[in-house]
Amino acid sequence: MKRPIHLWLLLGMSLSFVVMGIGLFRVNHDPGALMPILFFGACAGVFWMQLREGRKRKRAHWPILEGDSFVLRRKAGAIRIYALLSIMMGLGGGVIVIMESGLAAKAMGLFGLVFFGGGGLYLLRKRGKDTTALRVDARGIAFDDGPEPKLRWDQLGGVGIVAMHGETFLGFSMREGADVRADDSAFAQMGGRLNERLGYPDFSVTQVGLDEPLEQVAEAIERLRGRYA
């Protein structure tokens, strides 16, 4: 999977800000230099993780994808790293709150503290353990740890690799005219309509935490679609 060049550029820019922050701290012993070190250090970590996810080892075949059904487990290691990097960004915001006197700067720092720090803690709590990412069998496709298929074979319109927000996902679209699940909440149905307007797939699965390359997962799903649909 070829990774966008902009990730390398963003990684280089983030590391340069980290070096500048370290230099400022060593020369002036300014605690405010901790902000760019923490924030841009975390950014560099995120971009490196994204580049790393794109270098998944390709094999001739994955036995787990060759049966009549398969379950893919998402390993929590990478997610924990993302969560800790988000907390680092939040700490950078905390430094701004403490060190800066301007109201606008404090508001920005508080936003970073709550959004990134709180988001990282939430991610650790909700996704900090191995989970089921995808379950494919004769009934259809289930996402996360849901026991029932969220997408039946007769509802599936297409599956393929899509790019969103600079990251690669396995996207699923519903067949035009397919019925909506009766147990879908109004919020879920509204989200589906918004995805349609934005050109996003109805469901998506990220590579983060998965060993199996998304391209080969898509091929396995298409194979089973021909059998079960």
C-alpha cells in the first residue's frame, strides 16, 4: 500500500518543531518550550504510526481469509499508542493554559487539553483491549463486537479501498434501494445520510491494529459475496 508523500512531509515538519522546542528549552530554560515538544512530538508519533501501518507485510495468502467465514481481531497495541500520543497533545495544551496569560491562548490550550487529553483517555477506556474488528460469515458482515451482522449480503452494494482524511480504509456501501435495519437508531440513519452526501462509504474499517492487509480482506469478502449473495 503506497503511503501519501504528505505524511513524510508532516513527519519532517513535526520533528523540526520538536528540535526547535528542545533547542529553546536548552538555551532559555523556558518551560513554555515543553508545549511544542509534547504537541509536535505526539504529532510526529501519529504520522509515523500511519506510515508504519502502510508497510504491512504482504504475503502470498492469509489462511484466515481462505475459509467460508473469518473473524479479524484488532490488536490494541497500536490503539494504546495512539491514545498515549493524544494524551501528550493534551498535555501540550495544559502547558499553554499554565504558561500563557492571554485569554485566547488559554482557551486554545484548554480546548487541546480537553479534546486531545480527554479523547486519549476515552480511547484507552473504550479501545484499550483486543476487540473484534470484522466478522464475515453466511449471514453477512458484522463490525466491532456486534453479535449480529450489520450488513447482510443482499444489502451489500460494494466493497473496496477508500481514502478519507489522508488515511486508508476498507469501505462498504449499501446497495441502492436496500432496506435499512429496523433496529438502527435515528442517529445512525442520519449518519448514513450524511456519509452519502459527503461521498463516504456507509461503513468503514481502518487498518490500525489489523495484521491482514485491507486489499486482501476486500478480495476475500468479494469471494464470499459471490458464494452467499
